[in-house]
Amino acid sequence: MLRNNLTFIFIFSAVFAAFSQKISKLPEYKLSQAEVEAHLRFLASDEMLGRRTGEITNNVAARYIAEQFRLSGVKTVSGQTDYLQKVPLEFSKGSKTGEIYAGRDTLKLGKDFMMLSGKAAKLQNIPVVFVGYGWIDESQNDYKDVDVKGKIVVCQFGIPNNDKPFENMTGSTQKAKFAAENGALALVQVYNLNFPFASIVRNFGGERLMAASVFNADIPHLWINSSYIKQFSKEMLPSLSLNVGEVVKKPAPAYNVVGVIEGTDPKLKNEYVVLSAHFDHIGAGKNYGKVTESDTIFNGTRDNAIGTTALLTAAKAFSAQKPKRSILLIGYTGEELGMLGSRYYAENPLVPLKQCVFNLNSDGAGYNDSTKVTIIGLNRTDAEGEIVTASKAFGIEAINDPVPEQNLFDRSDNVSLAVKGIPAPNMSPGLTAFDAEIGKYYHQAADNPENVSMGYLTKFCKVYIYSARLIANKATAPKWKSGDKYEKVGQELYGK
């Protein structure tokens, strides 16, 4: 009898061990299509009115993500009492009319120039001083030995030695402070980026939401259309007159959502794999794009309720089965307004950046091939193998950036951590080209949950989760591949 029992126990143990080993290798997680669909339908519902940053439904989405984190067992970051990280933004609204008189030319507000900040001003025949970029730092001072007191400063647009358009736009706000501190009455920058000035006015010139500036100045800060570049030269412009109204600013509530899952390995749990996605979209109404009588809401199902759904399912999967490394989950606000949430987080991290060894972001414009997932930056880190393996496990092909000329890597939230040195590719649904299928839904009112394949989305979420799990359990932390433009800053971050 004893021998029979021992035989049974031995056989049972062997079978259980084999079964357990098989289970541990399976990439499947207990993720149902119904759960995926529920997240997507809530986030991209008409009631959410497009989740525009600065509007209440964007904060509803943030709270939804926070409570899903709580429900899944995700913890708040040490020292934080909530999952919400306040992102300081402000609404800015200027006058609808205004003029600049430059010689014989009369420039109209909203057409020929825009006003970024400042009080109302009526200035008549004020002398003009040209100051290069109008920039001051440890290596350059364009105001040295230049008297601008009581004058209008005119300068080149942007920041010296910087070819990144968005940084030139946002960094230029500091230049108004430099001009004001040196006694100038106004600052005029001659816009020269390779974006239509009309688009810039549409996004920055009217009522807008932007990062709250720590470089506030009361003097008018103006951007002039580059078509006037000849008139705004030393030879042509000895003085200026202008009549502009005040740009009124008020704070806007906005939040990132941040949670953490502690890893199981005593040593590796001090390293974090960051999983991220932005949850905002562009809103509702004709101000934001083409609408119809029956549909005025830009639901943002593909961009980026899909990525947010992947993030939420990952939160539940990693809470149920923790990996060796810790997982840092971040839902970003403000991506559609210039990656405001991710930029703020990168400058104000809740976990030291040097402990964050990898970021797998999820964002996309849509999909035209449900047999694939597209990883922008797939071949730029040595986690490529893990992502390819995870994709194959679900019958999906992982492909690299199909449109490198679009520079998509630097146009989504992953770049905010990449520029700090953290390897950070972006996983999106299967995009093979910016074709008619993508254009039909990308930033369109037609982008509704009803026309998304829930079966494909469920597979996409599983690929995202399994990719992250393989990376979180990887023996060594992922690195940038040799020669990548972010390799050097990565070496500096991690001290290698």
C-alpha cells in the first residue's frame, strides 16, 4: 500500500512538474476579449467627448485608469498618496485683433503674427534692436554690451544649435524673460520653421493649452510670419509700432497616472521596466477637425484608447503574475498638445530615471494589417529578440518602422524618456504605410470602437504584455544598439 502511494506521488509530482514547466513557458494570460472591449468602449465612448486635455473628460479618463490600477492591485509610487501626478498646464487666451506697423506694412494678428504672452500694449515708433537669437546661457549671451532698454527686441526664432522643432517652439518662451530683464518693451521673433505658419497660429495663436511657463514676462512676445523676413532686418526696420491686447492665462487641471508593481527578484526589483501610453485625444467639435451632422466627436479609439487599453491589461497581468523586475505604469496626458505629460514626467520623475532600464510605449495612428504589430525603434535596442518572440507566440509578425521619413520615433511619448537615455521603442498596431485605411480614421470623427477588430486588439494586448514580461525577466538590462543617437546619453545615465 505504501509503495503504491509512493508510486502515485512520484507520478503525480512528475506530471505536475512537467505541467508547471509548460505553463511557465506559455505566453497566454487570463485576458478576455470582453475585458479588452470594455476598456476600449469606455475610453472611446461618445460620453468622453474626445478626452481633450484640460477638459473634464480627460480627468475622468485619468481617474478611470487610476481606479483600474487600484482594482488590479497596482501600488502608488513610494511617497505618493494617489496615482495622479499633477501636470502644471495653463489656458492662454489673447485678443482676437491686433496690429504691428513695420514701415509701410500693417501686420494683422492671426494672419501675419501671433502673440504668445504679455500685457496689452500700444507702442509708437519704438527703436528696434537686433540681438541674434536673443539667448543667454553659460556659453552665449546675445545681450552682452547691447542696450535694449526701452526698445523692441527682434531676434531669430528658436534656440541656438538646436534643430528640434518642438524644443525651439517651447524653449523660446524663456527668451521673453531675457528680453524683459534687460529692459526691452517687447520681443519679436521671426518664425522660420518648416511648418506652415497658418498651422502654428491655429495651434498656438488662439485659445490654447500649454505647459505653465516658469519664465513669465509681461512684455508682448510676438512671432512674425517668415514672409516678412526681409522687412524685419537691420537695414529695413529702424523702428516699430504695435497695438496688441493682453494674453490672459489661467491654470488648467491635468494629470499623469502613475503606478508601480514590485518585482520578485531581490536584486532586479530595483530596476524598472516602464510601460506607458497617452490617454488624451483632441476633443469634440468643428474646431478640431472635419465633422458631420451625425458625428462631431473625435473618439480617439485608435489614438490612443488602444494603447491605454494595452496599458490597463498589462497592469492586471503583471499584478497577477509579477516579473523579476519592477513595472512602472504611466498613463500620459497632453500628448496631442506636444507630449506635455511625458515631457513633464521626464523632468519630474517619481522613480529615479537611472533605475528605469527600458520603456515600452504604446501609441499609434491606427492599423491596416492585423497580422502585424509595428514597433517604431524595433532595431534600435537589444530587446528586439524578446519583442519578436512575443509576437510570434500569438501568430503576429513584429515589423520595424515602415515610414522612417516620418520620424515617428521622435513624435510620440517614448522620446521623452529616450532623450534622457532610456531605451524606449513604441509599439503600435500593424501599420505598414500611411495609406487610405489609416487616413480614414486617424484624428477623424469616424474613429469609433465599432470599427475596431476586438479580436485583433486582444492579440495586440497579449503581445504587448508578453514582450514586456520577457524584457522584465531578461538576465541583463536592455541597451541601445551601438551607434544609436541616444546611446551616449544612455551610457551617461547608467554610468557605463
